[in-house]
Amino acid sequence: MRVKPAPGVAVRDPDLKDFLPEDGREVPDTPYWNRLLHVFGDVTLVVPVAREEDKP
């Protein structure tokens, strides 16, 4: 899943030992990231934008 930090929040990536970039990053679907997403609201899901080439 791809997540980005909520506005005004700095979120540390425990695997890469850095902060999540503002435009987001692909992260594993683990309890850690799900807790930040659903419980604390520190990250938001990045929904992929459909491109013209992908449309039927």
C-alpha cells in the first residue's frame, strides 16, 4: 500500500530509518502501518490516479 504523512505530521519509517516523504511511499501492509492509518491517523492512503492509457 502507498501512504503519505498526514498534514503537519512527521512519520518515521522503521525499516528505512528515515522520515516518510511528503509525496508518500510504498510500504508493507503490516500492523504498524495499519495502526498509523486507522487508529492514529498519522498517515493517509495514496489512491493511484487512473491514466488515459489504463482506461478501456
